[in-house]
Amino acid sequence: MALPSISVVLTLLLLLQILKTDAKVSSIIVFGDSTVDSGNNNYIPTVLKCNFKPYGRDFDGGRATGRFSNGRVPTDFISEAFGLKTAVPAYLDPAYTIKDFATGVCFASAGTGYDNFTSKVLSVIPLWKELEYYKEYQSRLRDYLGNEGKRAGSEENIVDRAASDGCLPLERTTNLASGGGCIDEYNKVAMDFNQQLQALVETLNKELSGLRLVFVNPYATLYDIIQNPHSFGFEHSAIACCGTGRFEMSYLCGEDSGLSCSDANQYVFWDSFHPTEKTNGILANYAVKTYLDVFLQ
């Protein structure tokens, strides 16, 4: 059997590490914020949670797992595309063991960011702590896998991008001057970031031997979905499903509000910040087919 190699996929909100054996993806490791958090915030003292209905109402069993969506998040779909779990478990969830985490684990924490101050505001897990959990995980995994685990490591692949934040329902709600349209300034920042990042990835690929970086940029796809929702089977892109669809998230989306939509598949966004499961699936499918299919060959 060929020696395993390690692949790392990084986005502004998401970091994946993929352990490959004989060109087959055997594990997926996720870092990031609420875009990919699969429930870690359920187990820390923070107000930023969503482990209650209507969150998760379209997840398997209708469970509110702590994912900021009506169902699965992008990394769940990517994991499934690699032939792994259909849902990546949260590292802090005591219901799972290292055996469960061997094929996929999520360290992401809703509300975190690259700047430590960002995580302090809402008392969530800072990115540096996510990395510490990952080191702990590596040690546990080596103990579990034995010699096979000790041989892991070598090739890295990074994917990075910024989304079209200027088109989030909350931003559009506050953009009264433009009648609720997207905030172009925010979108321009995202596009500029993506261009600079792509240039950096190209430079690093040339300068760092043995390191392969892959840049994934679904910005255009998400923007296209938002601007042309009917082409993707959606009815609404300016407002979200939960609550009034304009400003609610987390507790403001509580089931008691009684205002949430009946069919989330008609909406691009689930709450004022996060996409629906349907949107997550479209974006993940785009990423896999356009950029990540190299791991499936």
C-alpha cells in the first residue's frame, strides 16, 4: 500500500485536511466558523448557538445539531462526495470517539475569525485553539491507528476564497439607500481578496517544492445564484427562510416566532447570514466538480 499523503484545503471560513491513501480520500478535517461548524458551539459557554428548532429541521431525523442551516453544511456534502460520512461530526461532541473521527472531524466554531478579538466578542473557539484541538486529535489518532497513523504526512493542498457578503439578507436589509440591493463595496472587497489570494497561491506553488495549493473560488457561483435564483430552482434570494428573513439568526430564529417559511428549498438563505442546505449542496458540488475532483481520481 502506498504511503498516505496529507492534503489541506483552506478557505476564509474553512480549512480541510484530507488524508489520501492510494489516491483515495480517507478522512476530512474541518476548521472555520459558522459556515461549517457542525456543533462545537453546543459544548462551550457562548450565546452563539443554534441547537434548537427550526435549525436542523431538514437534517436527518429533524435534529438541530448546531449547524447554522436547516440541514447540512458544505463540508458534509464534500465529505459525502469523497465517499466518507454524510455528516462530519463535531470534535467536542461527547457522543463521538476517535474511531468516529478517524474518517472526518470538525473543529470549526461559529463566530470565530482569523483575528483573536473576533472570537473573544462572543466567547467562541479562536482559530489558534482549533489548531490546538487538531494537534490533540493527531495524537489521539496516532494512538488509535498505530504505525499506520505515524506514517501520515507530506503533500498539502490549499483552497481559499471569500464569499459575496454584500448580498447577505442582513446587509441588504440595512442597505436602505439602494432599496435593499447588495452592498457593492463589500462584494468588491471579497473579489479583490480572491484575486490577491489566487496570485499568492500561484506564487507559493512555484516557490515551495512538495507543496501543492489548490484555489477554490465559488464567489461567482453564489453571486449567480443570488442574482438569478430561478435558474437554480429558488424563489427568494433577498430574504431568508427563518423569521422575517431580514435580520434574524440564532435565537431570533427560534421556533416560537412562528414566522419561518414552510419550504426552505425555495430560499437561497436559511437565516440572515447562512445559506440553506440546498444552496450549500450546490456550492459544494461546484467545488468538488471544478476544483476537488483531483482527489477522486
